[in-house]
Amino acid sequence: MLEPAAADLFDGQSAVRHPVTLLWQPDGLAVTQADGAAELVPDSDLTLVEHRGDRLVYGHRDRNGWRLLVPVDAPPELLERMPQGFKYGGVIDRLGLIRASVVLGGISAAIVAAVMTAPSWLGPRVPEAWEQRIGSALVGDLQQFTCSTPESDAALAALTRDVDDGKSPITVQLAKIDMVNAVALPGGRVLLFDKLVQEAKSPDELAGVLAHEAGHVRKRHVMQALLRQFGLSILLSGANSDIGGTLGGVAAMGYSRDAEREADEWSRMRLAKADISPAATAAFFGRLRKLDPTAGNKQLSYINSHPDSGEREQAFAKAVQPGKAYRPALTLHQFAALKAACKKDKKAREWSLGWPK
């Protein structure tokens, strides 16, 4: 037979403590005061508020300030029917620790995956007008670092027409930068570095490199790389126009190996349409291969974001069609005009190592 258990009650109407006895009935908890006044509290109305020293404190769902203080050593048959507290938290206690861990782990993995893959699916969806504004804010006006003569401008325009599809204009400029490189910038801009032009053995090499950078523009790789490097803040808060810092960061952006391969495929496709031989571009990558410490080492080459130079050399070499009559990308006069542009343009300032001189 169940025995009444002693407890204390604060009814929420006053600060007076009322000694009570508790006894579970079929319809709820009978709470009886010393004067005999009793009420039946449904178990669904009881909530565990806290564990206070040697007392368990229960509240009433519909009565603010109502508190029932039950000794922790009350009869087990009484405490077993009282509301139990949460051990870890509502959701975890409802699901169980193991199941909740699996669910929360899956949610976390999905969030991480969304963040990691965001540049790939969000980049191509950024309007080109937005990208142009971002590009202007990031790198500003590059005119002071570009080399321009009437002859070199005409040669560069002719080369651009051959290696780009012309659906929307891209701006190609020759930059006075002492580095064998070229870079695609936000907003449909491409920079050919003067050091690359000086090292080129033929205009066909420049055509392959320029077509590659145009491929990055057309495949929206530039916006993807920006999102990957600078995060969504570039879309939400814009960017400053510190050319010395941001141009260096943009020039140093890395593309994924898949993006580099896509740009190479674009380059081979455009060279084929323009009847320009890919053999010169293959030779260019052959020279890079000899300078690349990871060349031929598959394990090391996959650490680099670029595909192995030897792999790229072979891909362009295989694209050469035996017996096909190719034409030069530029005339000797046009090629010479490009090589001489930065020497003739006395207004062009040199830019290197991320800071203008």
C-alpha cells in the first residue's frame, strides 16, 4: 500500500510555505495541506524545474510561482511517477543520445558540404554585371600598368578575336609585370604579363595561353575562385580598391584541377576553330615541365591545383591534326609589335610582387 510522502508547497499567491503530504491517485497527484484542504494535480500539469540540494522542485504548467519541493529521499514509488528531468536537452533526450548524434552529425556534414561546394554552383549564377562591379572594386583601373601602342593594340585585338567566341566582349591587356604568367580577372578581363610575351617563342604560344585564360572567363571560373578565396563577403559587402593588395591576391588565385582542364579544353577548341596549331602550346608546357619539380611525379602533381605540366603537354600535342595546314596566330610584324610594346610605352609603370613600383 502506498504511503503519503511529506513535501512543501508554495502556492504562488504568497511567500508562505505550506507543509503538505503527497499521494498518487489514479487521476493524478493528491496534494493535502495540514488543514485538510486537498487538490488533485494531473501528472501532465507537473514539470521538473530544478534539482536544489536535497529537494526536487516541481512546477505547475498553468500556475506561475507554484512550486512543490519534494525530498530526494521520498519513496521511490512516488518519485518514479513524477516528471523526469532532461539529461542532455529536449531533442537529444527525445531521440536518444546515439540517434541524436547521428542526426546532428548528418546535418553538420550537409552544412559543411554546402559551404565547400558553394563556389562551384553559386559562381556561374552570379550575374556578369555584378562580377564586373566586383572586379572594378577589387583591382580598380589598371591602365597605368598596361603597355599600349597602336600596333600592339591591333595585334592583341586580332589575337583575341581568334581565341574567344565573341558572345560578350572581354578586355585583354598587356601588363608590365616581370613574371611568366597571365591571369583572368573578374568582369571579363585578361592580363598577359610582359615577361610571358618576351619568353614566348611564337605567337601561337600566346594564342594558346590567351585562349586558356578566356576559357576561365567563359566557364565562370573567376567568380568561383573569388568566392572560394574571399568567401560570400565579396558579394555581401563588396571589396576595396587597394590595387597593391587585392590585385596580388586575385593574381595568386588558384583554380581547381578540373577548372584548369576545362580551360585547356576551351583553348584547344578555340585553336582548332581558328586553324592555329596547338603544337606551340604543347612546346610551352614542355618547357614548363622541365622547370617543374613535380613533373612526372603523380603523387606530388596532385598536390598542386594545376594538372601536371607533362599531362598538359601531351593533351595539346595529341590535338595536333597531322597534315592539316595551320596558319600563324599573328604575323611576324604583329608579334614583334607585342614584344616591343612595353619598351615603347614610356607611360607604363611596372607592377610586381603585389605592389606597384
